[in-house]
Amino acid sequence: MGRPLIVGVDSSTQSTKVEARALDSGDVVAAASSRHPSTTPPLSEQDPNAWWAALVDAFGQLGEIRADVVAMAVAGQQHGLVLTDEDGTPLRPAKLWNDTTSAPQADAMATTVGATRWAAETGSVPLAAFTVAKLAWVIEHEPDVAARAAMVMLPHDWLTWKLTGRHVTDRGDASGTGWFSPVDDAYLPDLLDDAIGDGARWAERLPQVLAPTQPAGELTPAAANTLGLSPEVTVGAGTGDNMAAAVGLGLAPGDVAISLGTSGTVFAVSDAPTADPSGAVAGFASATGNYLPLVCTLNATKVTDTVAAWLGTDAAGLADAALEAAADPGSVTLVPYFDGERTPNLPDATGTFAGLTNSTTRAQLALAAHDGVLCGLLDGLDALRAAGARVGGTIRLIGGGARSRAYRQRCADLTGAPIIVPDTDETVATGVAVQAAVIAGADDFAAVTDRWQLGHGLAVDPRHDAAPVRARYGVTSGAWQRL
């Protein structure tokens, strides 16, 4: 056997990515990816078997180095609902985080249980994105499926099941379901029963919650054979994608991450839990034992991709145009709720351009597209601060949008502070690679992230005073909500 390797798996909405790293140094030895079927909200569903097929394909691309893998872990898109029979076979396509068809069920739960109780017990007020709302949707619309469901899983739980045959999860991903207490590290069966109200005792079908350093187990012989790995490979508990990203960035308490992908997120590592009855801040648990207050928006880089297509260019061309207008943004603003919105909770919303005049330029439209996405997330940063999270540390910009010159510069301009764009794009896969290294005995989380020098990258300083633009976006967004 050669140099021991560990593998982190990122099973996202769009694809499965795998990253093989040296256990000792953290050096990336190989990486691969495989696409998932696309979805278009408000109905957003995927067959879990497509995730497994993508994972198998991505591992196949790693080639001979698979013989040196000693441990692995999976991070998955949060909130998705997978219902299976006793053999772990999915009974229907998984409803994903960005499926907003469960908005009526979320609204009904907020009324029945009460936002104050939700926030006090789970740290969050469930919206359409949360797993508990999706379970309620299935019970209401597909009662035959609900009646046959033997196990309830999140996307990363199901992949861990495929790898190990164990029905397990972790506290980080569990904290996004709406039926878990991040403070007590325990399920809330009474809350779940009160929210669902069908008397079916759903808590008995939930996975075991593992501790941050507790392994799920070893690969089954079938999984090892399919992936070309040794059956002695240890599999970590895994976690949700945002929790993994925080680990992969090496975030310390007070540090903030702004992620620009299909969705937008802003989150911080916190030593204390948060509870926001307004529902804006989700009081999640982290994958390492503390807390991860987070705000998520549905609309991020897909908005700028769409506007780029309208203007006859691509993402890079739109970024170049946007930077041309940075010194003179004009009066145009964009409220970017193209696919409805999660924060604020407006699942039926649409996007709105405002402040258009005959002098509005193509470059100003391009700038407004970027600023609209970023200002929605900066509203989230304000919400984290208001909920009591400490957010005065370093800001790191991650996700596919972080490659954009315009997103980088405008993030610094609009925050009025330097930001860091980490050297690695694959923070989610890196984060669960750290977890895999920890369970393989390399060291604790802090020591591994420090040794691997995670979170280092390009510093981007502000160039333009964008405070007037930031203030205008708050007014525009509020005015739109009153229409």
C-alpha cells in the first residue's frame, strides 16, 4: 500500500464531487466529479439512485489510487427528504431543499406549533425548505408512500446507508430537519408529533445521531466492490454541505462565510446557539460540536447566469460589464427572487428590476444583477448579527460565484471590508475529508485544518464606496414586499 489517503464526497444539487487527499499533509492527490439530473423549482426532486450512480462514476475516475484510501465521509445537500422501505430502497424521488411546494405545510406548522416554540426547541422556524415540511407534504399528498416508509433519511444519510448499511446521521445535518435540538443533541419526538399530527410516531423511523468523531462503520463488501475500495475503509458520520464547508474553511468563532452557488448562504461559527423566531436565521449545529447560525437564499449565481443570457453574454462577460459600472452604478436595482425566495419567506415571489431610466446602461444592469444577489446575502449577515452571532471575524467568499471578478470585488465593496477568496473551490468535499482524517486517527479537527492550512487564499480589498447602493437595496427590497 502507498501513502494513506482519505476521500471527501460532496453530493450537491448539481453533482457529486470527490476529493482524495494525503492523510498526513492534506495534499490533494486526485479529484473527480459526475453530474446529477437538473431540477427546476418550485418542484425540485431527484432520484437518490442518481446520486449513487454519480458517486460510483466519480470514484471510478480516481483510478489506481483507490487502493490507498483508508477513510471517507459524505457531505450532502441539506434538508432533502428520502423515504425508504426496510431495505433502504427509495419509495419516491427525494424532495430537495429548493422544492417550495411544501410552503403551505410549513405555514400551517408555524401556525399550529408557533414560531416561538420552533425557535426555542430547534433554533429555527421551519420554512418550505426544511425536511419536516416536506414530510408533511408527502403525508398529505401521497399517504400510501408515507404508510410504507420504514426509514426517514437526509441525502447524506442515504449515501452513508449505501456505503455502510447503517441508518445514521450527524448533528449538523440533523439540525436542519425541524425535529432536532442542537442544544441537547437529541430528537424532539413531541414536537414532531405535534407538527405532523397523524399519530404515526415518525421519530421511530429516524437515523441514529452520531457524534462528530464517531464513525458510521466500514464499507459493506458490496459497496467496496462497486467503488473499487478495500472493505476496511472507515466511513465517517458525514454532515450537511454548509457544515462541511465551515470545516473546510477552517472557520474560527466569529468568522463568516458567504457562499455563492445555486443557492446563497451566509453563516458563521458560534460558541453559543441562536434562536430567531422571525425565521430568518437558522440556528444549526456545526459538524464539530458547536453551532452554525445560517441564512440561506434560493437565488444566487443562477440569477446572474440568467441575466447574462438576456444580455447575450456569459458569466465572465457579465462580470466584466458589471465592473465597468462600479464607479457609476446608476439608479437600477434588482430584487433577485427569480425562483421564489426562502429568506425572506416568499415562495411565490418573482424578480423585479427597479429604478430603470432611459439612461440605464447595459453595464449598470450587469452590476445590479451581482449587487442584488450579494445584498440579499448581506441582509442575512445583518440578521446573524441581530440574532446574537459574533460576526466580526474574517469574511470568506466561496462557491462557484467566488470565481467571478465582479462577485469578488462587489462583495468587498458592499461590505466595506477585505474579504478572502480561499485557494480551494471544493470546501465541502474538503470539510468531510477533514472528518475522515480525524476518524482515521490523524488528530482533532483544529489540528488537521491548521496543518492543512485551510481557508488561506486571495485577499480582495474594497475599491468603491458602495454604501449608498447597499442602503438603496434595503429600501427597494422592502418596497417590493409591500406591493
